[in-house]
Amino acid sequence: MITPANFNLFVSTVNTLINEARVRNLPLVYPSLCEEVASGTTQNVYGWIGRLPTMRKWEGARVVFESAPQTYTLINEAYEATLAIDRFRLDDDQFGLYYKQLPFMTEQARIQPDIMLQQLIENVGDQTGAVKQAGLDTLTGFNTAHPVDFYNAGAGTYSNDFVGGFATTLQGIAYTVGGALSTPGAFASAYEYMMSYKGEDGLPLGVIPDTLMTSQFLKMEAEIILKNAFYSPPTWGFITGQVGAAENPIQKWGMNLIVNPLLTTYPLRWYLACTTRPFKPFIHQRREATQTVPRVTENDPVVFNNHTFLWGMWDRQAIGWGPSFLVARSGPA
């Protein structure tokens, strides 16, 4: 039977469990891939001015370079979760089941940025549509024709979408980048292509991928490619005719592996990212941390009229794209 004393104990215990859930060390993905940005208003506007040109031999007058910024607006959105517990069921609960529901809801709030990131990169749920999928250069975050120089079409393009294998050439020789994570060559070609990304000045941007993210369905393939000591591949890049075992150089590249169980829409796709730069491949923007408000007093209209206790949670945040050259996706067609 619920009494003021034992109900106060219930509320106190639940509050303690909620606080513990907030600080629990959950295996989250977004801190590794997202630049964390605080927001103090409805939206944040981000700017990217491109790369400054290299110094030139000074002959004659100076050549003036004027930066032309690109802007990217990320609008905060509100998220909520509400849990109802029937007063009579709570009164009859002999197993302590209801004590566990609130901490579970808190953990759901903790992983919400992970869910938002998954929706963004897989183009599902709340992150679909032209506005959400457009990055800093107005193209979709993953695209085969990102401009090297946003204001100079003659500077060419680059791809960060290798799904199905991206066909390109090197010195006139046909070359396929990425594709399914079925061979070390697919991984190595994507890695090497990202290292070749150039800035507006025509020089390499210095992108060095350090993180491979897969679903749980590619965990074994990723472990083999990143950690095996030897292979017996028939070809390796442009090298053909290998016989016997070859040492695996990839294991020395210091790659981090993230196995993301939320990647369920396209479980055979995989993602390469560079996370060591001052900015990261994605942006997590937080306007307001998660708040929890209980409606549990006996004279609350919901409790009084419907014998129902309510706990409501909300926060405000957004997820968005960082520079497209810091992340690429690949996988089968």
C-alpha cells in the first residue's frame, strides 16, 4: 500500500537512480566523431573560409587573396520523452519493476545524440530531407562531386562516397576506391584516396584517417583487416602476382575501430573518419541539457484525475555536418 512515507522513498530512490544513470559510462559513439558545440540561442551559424594560398615568389605587385566564407546554419530542435506509471500498479508492484523504468529513460536520453548521428549518416528518421542532408558546400554530406574550391569550379571535385566502388583514374590508369569491406585493398584504397584530398591551393589537406566505423555485422571483417599480422592476397593495390603470406601493413596505421550497433539501415556500409584535426567530421550542438520533471504529488490534476504519475524529459540539440573531407562512406552497391 502506498503511504506518504514509502512513496517519498520511491521518489527519492528513483531520483537517485536517474542521477546515477546520467553519469554512467555508456559506450557512446558521437563524442569521437562530433565536435561538441554549446548553443545559446535558436540556431548556430558556422563559417568555413577555405584554405589560405601558399606563399609565392614576390615578383612585382602583391597578389591579394580575399577569403569568401561559406556559412552553415544548424537549428536546435526539442526532444521529449514521457513515462506514465499507474498509481495502482505501483501500489501492487512486488518486484520493483517500476524502479528500473526511469533510469532506462535517462539512458535513452544519453544515447539520443548517437541516434541522431545514425539518422544523419544513414538518411533516415528525423534527419532526412534536403536541408538536413546538405553540408557546408550545399551538397549532400556524402557525395561524389564535392568542390575542391567552392568559388572556382575549375579546381575540380573530390568524392567522399565510395559505395559500390568509386571509379577514378591515377595517371590515366583506372582505379576503384572502396566498395564492400571484403578485402584489405578496398579499405586501403579509401584510406589512400582520403589522404589525397587537396585544398584550394592545390596542395594536400593532410587528411589522415584514424577511425573506422562499422555495424556489428562487419566487426569480424574490420578486425581481420586492421589487426591480422599476415595476409595471402593475390593482389594488393597495383601489386599483382603475390605468392604466399604477406605482412599486413595496415595493423601499423594505428586505426581506431568503432562498432556502432545503431547502423542497421545499411549494415554493410562502413565509414572512415579523421578525428585528429581541430574540428571533427560532424557537429553536435546542444542548446539545453536533458531536464526531468516529475508530476507525482497527490493533488496534481493528472494524479488526482487519472491515478497516474508522470515523468517528463526534454532537451534541445541538433546534429550536423562538419567538413566533408574528414569523413567518407563505402560499402557494396
